Amino acid sequence: MRRIVVIVAAVAVGIPVAYAQSTAISQRQQAMKAMGAAMKAPALMGKGVTQFDLAKV
């Protein structure tokens, strides 16, 4: 009986933790994608590929 209670408690704690970690990972990935998109124009300007445009910076 005690083993069953311990197993159920472990599962009850483990599921929300796993969900929280997957949510944090997806949020971090979205943030990094947004950061990459925002830095694309300034990076091209810094490399000299495109002309400097203050509106894009």
C-alpha cells in the first residue's frame, strides 16, 4: 500500500514538472527566434551587405 502511495505521489509531482519544463523550452525557443529575426537587418548592415537605414535599426 505504501509503495502505491509513493508511486502515485511521484507521478503527481512529475507530470506538472515535465509540463513546466517543456513550456519553458518552447518559450525560450520562440524568444530566440524573435531575437534572430530582429537582429537580421542590423547584422546585414554591420557586414556591409546592405546600406545603413536608421528606421530598420
